Amino acid sequence: MERAEEPIDLLVVGGGTAGIVGAKTAAQLGARTVLVERSRTGGDCLWTGCIPSKTLLSAAAQTAGGRDPSGGNPDFTIVRERIAAAIASIEPADSPAALEAAGVSVISGTVRFTAPGEAFVNNTRILFRQALIATGSAPTIPPIPGLENAQFVTSETIWDLTELPSRLAIIGGGPIACELGQAFARLGSQVVILARSGILPKEIRDAAVLVRQALKDDGVSVVEHNGADTVVSRQDGTSTIHTADGGTFDADVILTATGRSARTDELGLENVGVTCDESGQVVVDSGMRTSNPAFWAAGDVTGHPKFTHLAGVHASTAASNAVLGLRRAVSGTIPRVTYTSPEVASVGVTDASVPGRTTSTVQLEDTDRAITESSTTGFAQLVIDRRGRILGGTIVGPRAGESLAELTLAVHKKMTTRELAGVTHPYPTYNDALWNAAIAHARSGLGSAVVVLAVKALSRLARWRSDRRP
């Protein structure tokens, strides 16, 4: 076994978004950085998450819009080729070569921590000053009796399907279930979504209602508050799902979309005093530092929401804190988008039921751009405090994710509706709904007794000055 002569500054474990961003950040700051990835750099987002799923959604949307060049339902092989092309186009930016060019040394293999400042990468002992854990997460397989004998896939393995499933049953009701359910239905599969609670449980119900109706319009059977109890498989590969209320649903393929679990097994974290919670997620503070001050963590391996954009921001914070000795804290303003049609985009506080909060809502049917596009399903809703500050909100409709960027900045900067209303916006855009929601709330304040008296006084003063002019 070889032994490094000089400890490296930062050992990064995992080559997904968090690992790549963290390693590049450290290297750019002058740290000697080594990244270890057991499989392929790019992570879930590139290979089994964001890129393939959004490409699939795009292909399905074109089919639903009648723009499929093959006519009718597209050849699933063509869809798979399009997904592969998208991945191939983006992959070079996340490749080992790109990392090496940025000053990061890349090793293919596995890591096990054996003592503080010491790890074995494959069979080689490596000494390091600090480490960033960025091993991500894996789909959780629900403990449903009989599922293990069925033809089932996860959000990672569904991309291995070579044929479009005739009947697809989805267990789960979150963003992945809704996105993939709508996409496969538009491509021609008979889809049923079995949600133990309501679909999109983290979103306000007004948003979930619109998505539910859109799914049904695309032919998806949405079964809520009725989870899968057992699965019975047959020799021909098909299965029947039995639900809690005695219902049955036949499927050729079952997709499980019931959450993800952190990849922390076999890392040897117990040898270096890094604490994990009951579900195996690495516990971090506001600066992404673990219970061992020489270890940091970012991305899906932590208890933070499992978003690619969050993984990158948190990894950059962790790496700069580690290399420069800073104590920067991560932002608590976290946007999220479900890329169904219509999209659902949310940030900050979305619950207005707490005393002292109010809402301002504008429907897309009152938004000129939506009218011109004949796409008026949706709304923009702001949640506002007593001082007029924007606490958060929800946007539903086409390009909601793009409009959310401005709302995210407004929440992060603690802007008031008056401040947002005072910014000139281009017209006509879907973002008009968000802007007009701010304008409506700002104008509502003009009716207060104090403001009315002030306006009258200023009006009288203006008239007096005007009358005195020659």
C-alpha cells in the first residue's frame, strides 16, 4: 500500500453536483483537492434525474401538443435517443477531464474513513486535512409485501426500460410521481398514481388541485389517500396492486417514488466521529460542518431538501468555509419547482393561515400573456406579513420556474410588495401575474385612514403650489 507524503487539503467523496461544485470551488481557492467517485461523475441529476426527466417531459409535451414528427405516439426508441443525446451534450462539463482541467485530481473508487485525517481509497491510504462528504442519496424501496417479485423500477432504473410500458402504476404522489406519470401518459402509457396522502403534499392545495386535474386530463388515474398494501405477480411479468380499501390495479411496470435515502453506509463515518440522524443523513450546522470540525457535507446526503440547485450552493459554502476558515451560513430561502404541466413553483412561506399573514393572488385568466397563449390555468400568490414584506409564495402555470427566480430574490432580500411593485417589468409576460399580485397588495394599503389623510394633505399642497405659479 502506498502512503501519501503530504496530506491533501480537501478530500471530496462523491462526484455528483455537490462534489463537483465543492471540489472546483476548493481548487479555485488554491487548495490541493482530490475527488473520489465510485461510478461516474455527474451524479443523479445528469444520469437519472434532472436531465433525462426534463428531456422526457419535453418529448411528451410535444406529443401532447401534436408536434411529434412521427405522428401519434412517438417511437419510444426515439425518445430514448433524445434523452441519451441530451446527457451526452451536458456530460463533458461534469467529466473527470473537466475536473482535472479545473485543478481537481479525480480518482475512481470507493472511500472508507479509518481515523481522523486518514482514509483508504481503494487500497491506497490517503492523508487529508479536511473532507467533504457528497455521496448523495438513492431511491427508497417501500416495504410492500410482494413488491420484490414484481417488475418494478425506481427513478434511477426507469431509464433502463427499452419499451414504453402499456400499463404503468406509480406508488407515490410527490413531484417525481406526478412528472413521470404525466410524461408517460402523454407518450401513450395507461398510468395510475397511488398516493398514500394527497399528491404534492408539500404544496398548497389550490396548486395540487390544478395539477390533479391536468393529470386526469392527460388520462392519468389519480388515486389519493389510498396506498398500496400488497403486490401479486404473475409468470408473464405483470402484477396486480392491492390497495388499502380493497381496490386492485393491474400493471406491466411499477414505479416506486416514495422518497430517497442518504448514501452513508460503508463510509466509516463512525470511525471519525461524524454524526448521522436516524435515517442515515449526515447532520450539519448552518455552515455545512459536521460534528467533526474537519468534515463537511453537502447535497442529498444531508437532511436538507434534495434539490440539485441546493446541493451546489451548499457545497460551495462548505468548500469555501473549509479552505478559508470562514463561518458562512447557508441561505434558508429554498425554491422548488415541480415540472408538470402546469408547473408548480414555490419558495419561502406558502401557508397563510398563521395570524398576521395575508395573501395577494392573481389568476392567469387575468394575465394578458396567458390569454394570448390560450394557457390560463394557474395563478401567482404572495404571502405577506403585517409590514408588507414578502414571506414567500406559489406560482402555478407555464414557466412558473422562471418567474420564481424573482420571487426567490424578493424573499431573500426581505422586499416589500411596494418595492417589488415599483420595479418596471416587461410586458406582456407570464411574470405579470406575480408583479400584479405585488401591485394589488401595495395599492390595498392606500385605503388606510392614515394614508388617505396623507394623500389628501399632499393633494391640497400640490393644488396650492399650482395656484401660486404665474
